Amino acid sequence: RLTWKLCNALSSCSMCSFRRQYGRHKQIVNVKALLRRAGSSVPWVLRFFPRDLDKPAMDAEGPSAPCAGRCAFFVQRKKRFCKMIVGEGKSLCGEHANTAPRNDGENNRKRITCPLDPKHTVYEDQLEKHLKKCNSREKPKPVYYVQDINAGLKDTVQMDEKQVSLPSLSDEEIMNLIGKLKKASSGFAKTLEDRTLSHPVLHEALHDPKNGESAFKHLKQQASILGNLNKLGLLKPRRCFVEFGAGRGKLSHWIAKALQDSASTPFLLVERATTRFKVDGKHTNRDSVFERLRIDIQHLCLSRVPVLMKEKLPVVGTGKHLCGAATDLALRCLVETYGSQDEEPFSKRLKTEAAETTENDDEDKGRTMLEGCLPVAGIVIALCCHHKCDWKNYVGKEFFHTLGLGAEDFNIYRRMSSWATCGMQKTGTPSSDPSYEAEENHIEYEKMEGLSDQLQGKLPAKEQEMLGRLCKLLIDHGRLWYLRQKGYSATLYRYTDTQVSLENVLLTAVPAQASPPQP
């Protein structure tokens, strides 16, 4: 009889609004759960029915009384009562209990602001206990944490960076900067080759009609990155693949599937933020090892990671849309922090592996034998968001100095680099072309900054986009120069079409066959 009454009550309420809020599947699941838990406490069940059943009394100025079982504190800013559920026998929630009068029984215990995070409060007599479990407390540092090890502060004289904005510059100064840019980046665009590849492991996913347009774009980029890894001879077992800015870890997921024998291949996924819907769980019952390193790349010391300390494997650095300064931090983490270590047993082990490896491609053979020279077997990173770079962490400072450019020029050019992806048309509004869609918030649509109407008329949208591309290439060539100075053969490729992603440049590096070239 109780079940029948509940079903009738639920069907008689505004089901349309319930479906709009929760959806049909959630509606059925919630009803079943409520019926199982209801028992004799029908009022508790009715809390989870549509709000139409439990609306507060309304007057001309808003609700005159709180909902049943909800906090009685009126939030003046929102013109409504607080919707937090209160404890049994109470009228106020924990956050608003300290607003009750002093003679009220609910205010016997005082609540204070948490000293670690002022966004929440805590009972004063439970402060010591709370500080031990507060989510804002300082977590113990892992063994591979070394403060600012990849920041590049040691090789930079501390100086105040002048953040000169484009609006503060005159038209003549802007044109002079553009002239210096064209002179410094002369011939860069011609060296950017198209190398859009694919890999058989993604063939099924690329032809799956269930994948939408957004998923299809990501799959095409991942397939091309895997194809370039394979072209460079880096898709082999007995490597440690480090994905910087891993996010959900999709790139490492496909690399693990592409390797025939991934039992001896650990994967390190570096990400400083928490991420939902990670794909690491798909590999928990398999032989491959997936380990997440929740740390900022700026403080990551790869040589102290337990799996690398134990196995001494060559490292392959990867990344898909590694934003701004994160690319420079990752390069320094690989090349200087990990790549500069000089341990005789490690080199001997790499040379032994290289001697035993046989490849069909002669070019891959040559690279395989040279992997014994450096502990980093290769680097393949899709670049992104050059406007988020900063001079302090940039690895190509010396390259800029050889061109007669400095920190002030760098800050201007990194701002101008957004012209390549802002989707500007002649009217200065974002383009309606689907190719200008943002890549999961990696590309920020920005208004054209710092151009007067007169100067903007002299620079059509196409030329503005071209100048933005040159700024990106100038910054990227500084990274190439840095890698070549460190003993790597580094190249930039256009790894996908602009219809798939506007950020379509891939940085690859493998140990060079000869000494580093002179700038």
C-alpha cells in the first residue's frame, strides 16, 4: 500500500519538470531507490520529490518561510532562504548556526573561519581535529618533489619583467615590432613540414559512428602523435613513457594499446590538478603500470621517481596540447633534470639494449644505437597556448639574445601569438568557421588587443593571423635551439589539419647523430 501511495504521489506531481531536471533514466532509478529506502519514513522520501511539492510560502518580496527540513537563514544576496539540510531538531545549518541569537540553544558552540581556507567555517572546539583533515592543509611532499628544480631560476638574473601592454604602444612602435618579428622569423614558415600520420590501433575508434565530432578530432590528433612516435622508432617496450599535462590520460592509453608487450613498460602521468573520468582504470587489471604523479612540472625530479630509480629505463616524453610555460618546464625536466645524469651502469644498459635491437628501417636503427648516449630516448609534444609562456621559465632565452631580442620583446610577441587562434575577422568578432572551435579550453578566444582603428585597417585579418603564427614559430624555434644545444635533433611538424585543431604544431626530438649545431 505504501508503494502504491508513493507511485500515485509521484505521478500526480509535475512530472514534466522532474524529467527536465533529472532525465527519464535518473527518474526511474531515483524512484526505485526511494521506494527501497522509504519504509515508514514517508516525509524523508518526499524531500527528494520535485520541488513543486515542497515549495515555500511566497509573498510579494519572495519566500516568506523556508522549505521543510531546510535552513531558516535568509540569504539577502540571493533573496531566498538557504537550501542546506539541517540536523534533527535544528533550524539552521552548520554554516549559519553562528547567526542565531546568543540565548538560542543552537548557538551554544561557536563557529570560526578555518585558518587554512576562509571559505568555510568550523566549530572552535573542533579546530585542532579539523586542521588534521582539512582539504586545504599542506600535503606531505612526495620523494620526487624538489622546489623549483625545473623553473630555470638558477640561469637567470632576477629582473623585474616590464609587462608592457599592446594598448600602451603607439602605432609606430607596433609596426617596428612587426618589422623585427618578420626579420627574426624569416624562413621559419618554410621549414614547417606537414606530417599528418595515423596508427592502426586507432582505426576502429576513428570509424566508430558513436564518437561525436569533438571525440573524432581528439582521436585524429592522438593517432597522428602515435604515428610520429612510431616513425621516430620510439614505440617500443622497455621504455618509460612520461605524459606531461596528462589530464584523463588518453594519449598514454593509446600508447599502451599500441605496444604489443606493455608488461615491461611503465607509464607516468604528470598532472597537477585532479581529473575526472580518467582512463587509468582500464589498465588496472593488465600488466602495464600506470602511475599518476600529482605535481606541478616545475617541481618534478624524474630521477627520484621510484620506478625510474629501480628500473633505470630510457624515458620518452609526450604531451598533447601542453600549455605555454608547461612545455618549457617539461623540456627542462627531461633534458636537464633527468637527461643530464651521468651513471655508468645506466649507459651500459642502454647500449646493450640498442645492440640487441634490430629494426627494418635503417633510420630507426641509427637512432636506436644512439639512445645509449642520453637517458631520454625521445620527445614528442603537441604545443599549445604560447600566450601563456613567460620569460622566467622560457628555455630559449639565449636564442632570443642571438637575434637581438630580450624579455620585453618576448612579452609583446607572446601576446601577439594569440592573433593566430583568436578567430578574428575584419569586424573583430570571432569567426563562425567551425575550424575556430576551442580545443577543450586550451585555445582562448581573445579580442584583438592594442590596435587602433587606423592600424587595424592596415592589418587585415589574414595578416594578423600570419603574424600570430610567426610569433608562435619564433618562440618554438627558441625551444629547438635549446634542444639542439643539449645534443638532440629537434624538428617542428604540422601534425594535423587546422580544421581539426588550430594548435597543430608538434615538437619532436631524438638524440642527435653529431655534436650540437652552432646557432
